[in-house]
Amino acid sequence: MKEISSALNIKSLDEVDVEQYPRFVVKQFDKVKAGQRVDALLKVLLPASKVVYNKQLKDKEDARVATDLRDKREFMKKQQKERLASEGKRLGYRY
């Protein structure tokens, strides 16, 4: 697959993979008044940005949960190791 680093390097639309480089088309954008063009763009881009933001929040929460779980596992392993060592000392075993 060819990497496209800039739109200046594209010679035809066949070089663009729509799945990898999605884009939004605002139909009849030239007919939108100059003062309302930002609003027209925001109507298209805000729903998509909201989806991306929600996914980032979900990924952040998943990462936090995974970190907490890892910390708890490490703490449990440490406790078990200390418990086994204290039982060994109590029973007279040497390691």
C-alpha cells in the first residue's frame, strides 16, 4: 500500500484509499454564504469529532481499569510471596 504524505503528491483519485483516508464532502459549499461557511463545516465535522472524543474517553477508561487490575495483581503476588515466606519461617523451612 502506498503511503500518501501530502495531498500535493496525489496525481489521481485512484491513488487514495477511501477506507484509510476518509473525507467529508459538503455539497454545494460554494453556494453557502461567506459568513455561514464555518457553520456548514461544523455541521459536518462536529458529529464525527464527538464520536472520536467518546471513543477516546472509553479507551482512557479501559486503560485506567487495566492499570488498576495490573496493580492489584502485582500487589496480590507480593502478598502471597510474603505470606509463603512467613509460613516458611514459621515452619522452619529455609529458602
